[in-house]
Amino acid sequence: TEVTSTVEEDENNNRFDPFPDLAKSISFSAANRRARALSRGVSRGMTYGDISRVRSTMHTVEHQPTGALNRVYVCQVGAARFQNHCVVQSKKKKPKGNTTKKGQDLNTIENRVALLFGTINKERVDQSRKVARTSLSTSREDQKMCEVAKVHAIWEPPMQKPMINGKHYDEGCLLSTYIGDSQDTPAKETATDRAIRVAGWLGLQPVGWIFSYADEDRHEDGDALPVHGRDAVVGAKLQIETMKLKGRDEGRKFITLTLDGRIGAAEAFQLSDVCVQMVAENVLSPPIVDEKLQSTRFMTLKDPVVVSGEETKRLDSVLLLVNTAMLSHVGLYSGGTNAPIGGNVKKTSGALLGKTRKRILAALEKKDGSEVLSELCDFDVLLAIDALIGKEESEKLCLLVRKYARGQKKGTVINEQLKLTLRSVLGE
């Protein structure tokens, strides 16, 4: 017992606490073992003081009404493309229409994950209310402001391998590359590292993640809760890494988006502070993904928590979520409403499609440089080109596209050197 407690204390000392005010210095199991060991020599059982100290190591889980963000603007083009990538066309010959005689859709759903890149902005809490203004009116500064997230690009990691015939998304492809290594030795740049680097040049940062689902058990109880315990653990791990990357105050502004792969319905949530802290302390551990893929709406914990004043090891996932208002807009780096529904790059590898290459090459031949920049206002396209050219040239190109996308279209042109580079890498 002594050795186990010492090892656990060392791990706690090296642990990153996303919310230090909620952190527990020792787990319930370790505190309980220690109290029982000390009580053996002096009395027949633990004192009220011992019980109180052990209980103080439990997390109190209750509904959190608000999060760091008041609302999120989701890119409608990116969301539609993400849903399109979830639909796998059947190779079998299908009759007229998209359904069989029984009315069942021949297409199957493979659930996927993606990282959301965007900006954190401030805007008025109540944007609909219009106040009559006169020369004696107070200034607008006194109106309440709130922080919102605007998603400008949805990036899907390449080579995703959904599990159990596509029923469960491949979170490993995102977690394994997003979670940083504690070692100081620089590792080879991963696809996620490259995406974050290019996003930084465009003035974007990770603001959340999105996953798709297609299982009926998320609606079986009538509550229609799309985020279960398994998803909350993945989202919390991503938020913890974002807080390490951007700092606690900025990194906690992190969104979890859900999308029904069958119909495209999306919802937005934030994870409660205690949820993220419990994942950091390993109180909430990810459930095993097996062939049955049982519902994780209710999670079984290894250490008890306090819910409504009572100790329990069975936790309802709804207590871990913060409902967040969601609005629609067109992201600056989505390719625009005229972009192909399937995107401009290959779904599996992220490489440019042949049609995309030809369009960019044709635009390069025109005197008006705005058409090329318009074609390049697509995060996936810029990321694919980044893999073909040097970092210095890629940064210059991204900065030009950033100016153009933000409205500085007059005078923003690609110089001849960059045009020559693009022609050489895009040409056959």
C-alpha cells in the first residue's frame, strides 16, 4: 500500500491540471487505503475526521449551466462535406432510386472525426435587440459582450480506420498525433502538426472537434443525447492538450460537435470543467470498444463521485455536458458555397484531386490573380500544397490567401516566383 501511494503521488506531481481549483491531490482509492491502514493500529475503524478527509477526495459532479463560449458558428460547407465523407457508396448494383424494395438505404455510414480550426471572437450577447439612439444615448461599450467560436475550416485526419465496420470512429488517428510527447527530442512532423502549423499562418487555432454517429442507442431513451461517456473522454483529452498548447484560459474555449451521419443533424456542446479535470486525473477512463459497442450513456467509475449529495459509481453523461448555441455561416477557408460537395482533395490521403490541379493551373494562366486566390481559399487545398512546396514558400502563400479571405482583395496578388513554383508542382 505504501509503495502504491508513493507511485500515485509522483504521478500526481507530474500531472497537468486543467482546472487546479477542482484538482484532487490524491485519489479516493489511495486516500481510502491510507485511512484504513492508519486506523488498524489505533482503533477498530476510521474516525469521522478520517471519513470526512476521504470524502473530500471525491469530485462533485453537477450540471454546469454555462461554458467559456456562449455560441459557436459552424461552417455549413465544411459540415456538409464531413457528412458526405461519412457516407460510403455501396458497390452493389442498385435499382432505380437510392433505396431497395424494403425501403432500406443501400449506402452505409462510416463514422469519422475531424479537428475544427477557427477563431475566438467577442460580440454582443444580445445581437437582435435594436436600441433607439440619440445624441444623449450611452455608448455601446456598456452592452454585455460574450466570447464565441467561429469555425472556418474542418480538417479530417488522413488514413482514418473506423472500427466495427464503421460503427465507431477512429479517435486514435487524432489522439495519437494531437497529444504531445513529453520527451524533449523533436519528432517527425505529423499530419496534425502540419495542419496546426498551416492553420497558424492563416490566423486559425484549434477550437474543437467533431465526430459522427449513426447508432440508434443514442436516441433510445427519448433524451436524444448524442454525446456519451466515451465521446466525452476523447473530447476532454483533446481539450487538455489544447490547454497545454494555448494556455488554460484560451485552451478551455473548446467545442465538441456531433453530427448524425445519416441525416446531417448537428449539435454543439462544451464539456464541464469537472469532466475535463476528472479525465486528467484518470477518474473517467475510456470504456472499451468491443464488437457489441454498448451504450456508454451511463459510465461505471472506478472511484465514486458525489451527485446530488450521494456517493455513486454510476454517472450519467448528461452531467458532463454544457449545451451551446449553434449558428451557421460559411467559413473563410471552406472553399465557398460553390466548392464540390465531396471536397477538393482525396478523402483517404488528403492529396489534391486531378480536377483541382487543373482548375488551379487554369487560374494561374489568367491575368487576374484574384481567381487563383479564390481557388486557394480552401484549407484542404493549402494543406495539400504545403506538402509539395517548402515551408517558406508555403507561409508566403498562406499569408496572401489570408489577406484575400479577410477582404483585402485589392493589391493582393501572387508574385511570379510563387506562380512558377505552383506550376512546377501542380503540372503533370
